[in-house]
Amino acid sequence: MTLNATLFDMDGLLIDSEILWHQAEVEIFGALGVPLEDANERSTKGLFVGEVVNYWFEQYPWHGPSPDVVVSMLLQRVGDLVEEKGVLLPGALRAIELAAERGPVALASSTPIALIERSLSHFGLRDRFVTLSSAEFEPFGKPHPSVFLTAAASIGAVPTSCLVFEDSAAGVLAAKAGRMTVVAVPVAADRHLPAFGLADLVLSSLDELSPSWLDAAFGR
């Protein structure tokens, strides 16, 4: 089917925020006795923040703040870090603009909606998207396709007519489970993961996105 709409992930795709999530997790989980300081990257990339907190609580149960309170602490800290030192990833704005020339553009992220709004507003990107969808309101996070299906429905698009941009393995699996076309932009350390073999196109950076590839995908 010819494509006519685009769905973007946010963290690690548009905003260089995965390192900021990792910093926040090291600080907050570390204070609770979870030994994340030896990890170089997030093993929970792409998961909803509540799932991340529950995952680590099961591995290293702590005494003190409840998981819900830890979620709030993480979201506040990540938001602060995004505003202090977050940057857009190369080609992010160009990719959004190219997609918007070819149909409606929506955002579908595992990040809670308040932090999505805060982050996009900081970079002046909020008005670039017709709708914002968060896995916060879904029964399951990625790799379940629900947030992508909700995002597609929010702009009146059939799932098979949607192009998804993702950086995480969980996100690619979610989009393909929703029968969508996927452009994956993994970091070099993740590129070997089997999930990226399911993507229709794999880029090292959004800077590499070709207008001619998009024209072919959108039947222009």
C-alpha cells in the first residue's frame, strides 16, 4: 500500500536524550542501590518508564520511595536534563519537514505525555505534529504496537499506510507488529540486533534520509 502518513518516535531519534535518561537512571536508581553505574547504555531502551522502574525494582528491590514516586523523580530529572543540555539529533528537523510535505505527521512515544510536551516545547517542535500519542495511556508499551495504532487512528490513517521512524529495537518490533513501514535509525552499538533486520530501511543518521526514497514510498 502507498504510504500517506508518518509517525515519529522521540527519545533517541529526534532528541539526543537516551544519554540523559541513562544519566537520570544512574543517579536515581544508584541512590536506591541499583548498580547501574557500570552500564554504558540503557538496556531498557524503548520501554515505558513505569516498566523500566518495575524491571529494576524486581531485580534489586529497594526500601524507600514507591515505584510510582521513582517514576515521577525520573521524569522530572530527565526533563531538567533535556532543558539543560539536550540537543536535536542530526537531520531531525529536516526529516520532520520532509515527512510533513508528504502527509500528516504524528508522534508516538513511550515517554509520558507531560515530558513529551515539555521536551517538544523546549525545542519548538510541538506544532510540527498533528497529534501526540504516549504509551502512558496504553495497556502495553512497545514492543506492543498499541501506541502506533493509536497514533495512526488519531490522524485518520490506516496502519498499513503509515511510515514509522524509530531508533530502538522495541520500537521497530512494535511498528512491524502494527503492519507499518519502518525506517530504523539505531546507534552503532545496537545495529546488530535482529529486530533491525525487520526494518524497511536502516540509516546511521536522519541526515541520510533521501527525499527520493520517500517519494517512492509515498507514491509521488
